[in-house]
Amino acid sequence: MDLQKRFDKLKKLGLCDRCLGRQFARLGYGLQNYERGAILKESKEIHKNIFSQENIPQDISPKDDCFLCRGFFNKLDKYEKMVIAALTNYEFNNLLIGTRFPQNIKDKEKEIWEVCGDQYIEPIKTEFNRLLGKRVLKRLDVTVEFNNPDITVLVDLTKDKVELQISSVFIYGQYNKYSRNLPQTEWRYKNQYSESIQEIVQAPFVEASKAKEGKFHGAGREDIDVRCFGKREFVLELVAPKKRSIALKKLQKQVNMIQDKVEIFNLDFTVKDKKKELKGKRANKIYRALAVLSKGIEEKDFKKLKQIVGTIKQDTPQRVSHKRAKLTRKREIYKIDYDKLTSKKIDLTIKAEAGAYIKELISGDEGRTRPSVSQILGCEAKCKRLDVLDIEK
């Protein structure tokens, strides 16, 4: 459809200046849509050069309405005040404003495009977002952010209300765990474990940021009874915070001073994608284990433990079979050293591939791990204590 035919059809619809001008928003520069519409209403013919400052009629006003826009643009002052009020208690550096228009307006707009074409249009929603956004950004002296805004503002014109979507704050860190009775994340049954690494670490951060809650994303986890000295990486997510600029070093010091079960290190603000990165990491680890044997073993037999170095096969351990798929996993054992304490006790230092079950490497788990310390020494072997000494970064 050529430009003149489109113009002739649109003129018959009785659109207000703004809604008429918006159908030609991509023609001409430096004009508001209502100015384009005013120019068109005084013209019988249209051409691409018609949209210029000198052609704008005198005494025109942006205050207008029609069957399409229903006067929503006349309420920009009202919605600006509503947005400002909704944001009052929040700290942010940037935001993004969107709107939810009544469905019948969107349907009418689509019908107009189907009849008159959409080659030069700006959607009504886009114009409203743009105009309201400019007002709010200027008033608050913040910038727009399209990809990852601190806050997304949704103005619901159907319900005449403002909704806020508050982006989480993400903090990268590392922790050591010094307790043998502490889960990583909050335990469902408090009578069994009253606290966790998550609760200890996140409490002061949630309070300082006035967040709704905290979420703890670890790069793997050690068993509840295993200590960790390898500075395991984690991301702490603060959900819907009212304050975003929090003093990380001060809060790190606070966590480390008020208890002796967990110590955190190297905190820094990070991005959401860091969670996925940590979850996907496969870090080799070095362990120290105290193994207790069912019978005394001579020194020469302990030397056989070097046979464990290489590829081992591990069926899903019995202790985790309720939450892990039944698979046979191949894992590499890179190094094993021992320190004989007595004929029935040895300290083992083991470097293993990510995902290796060290307790089962020692016990054999009734033949589910092959080879194992138990199999090689020809006696029962149990892991009495286990520590993570190092985690590859």
C-alpha cells in the first residue's frame, strides 16, 4: 500500500493527533507523534518531507484522546507520580519501565495495522513507555538499562497500579567450613540441624540489604560431617533487596567474628550468570581421610595402595541412592599418599577427579567402588574423618 492510500484510510478513522502521528512515526525526525498528527490533519496529501518543524500548526496541544488511546497519554503525570511513589524505599542505579495495556486497545491497534499497514508505525505501548520513562529517569536522575535493570517497573493500565520486579544482588565468595555437624544449605527439619552455612553467611547480608530472602548457590558441596579448607566457591543471592550498595568487607568481617564454624573470603559483587558457571564447574580436589581398618596391616601391604591411582568405577553409593540416579561412574584418582598411624589406622591424602566418592573409595561400599582401599588391603576399611584440603579454581 502506498503512502497516500495509507494516509487516506487512516484519516477516516477519527484518530487523535497522537494516534494518527504514531502511524507515521518513522518518517521525519525531531517531532513528537502528536505534532506529526497535527500536520497530517491540515494536509490533504502526504509525502515524506511533510514532517518538519515549519509545518507544525500553531496552538496545538498533546492533550487529546480517541477510541484507540482512550486518553491514557493525558494521565502521564499521574503515572509518573505513581512510579516515583512505588520506588521511594528502593536504592537503584538504573531501571526499565514497561506497561500493560488493556487487551482491547492492543486488538484495535492490530486491526488498524491490518487495514492500513504497519510500515512506519510506533506501537502505542512503545510510545507510552518512552514518554513515561523519560519523565521518571529525569526526575530520579538514573539511567535506563534494557538487559539487566536493577528494577523493572510495570505500569498496569488495566488495574491502574504499579508493579516492581526487583533484580537480585549477587555476591561471589569462598568459604571454609570447620564444623563436622553443619549442612551447606538450610535444613528442612530444624530439630536435626538448627543452622547451616547458608544461614550463617546470609543473615547479615539480608539484614543490611533489607532483602526479602537469601539464596545460597555453592560450587558443589561437602557432606555434613566433612570439613572444608579448600575455599569452596559460592554465590549468595539477595532477593528483592531495598538497598544494593552494601559494605562487603564489613559484612565479611562480621560473619567471621561472630562464630567459628564458617569463614568466608574474597567477596565481590557478581552477575547472575556466575551461578550457572559455578554449578557447571568440575573441580578436582585434594582430601585428607582417616581410615580405620578391621585388622592390623603390615607396612609392605600399605604400599599396595598406590594401585588405586588411575581409573576407578563407582556405582551410585547406597547412602545417596535415594537422590542420585543409579549409574556406574568412572573417576580418576590422580594421587594417593598414606601416613601409618597404627597397624589399624592410616591418614590418607588423595587427589581425585570431581565427583569421586571418597568415603566409598575407602570402604568399597560392598563392592560398588572398584578398586577400593578395603579391596586392596583385604579387610574392612571405614572413613572416620574426611577433610577437603584443596579445590582447584
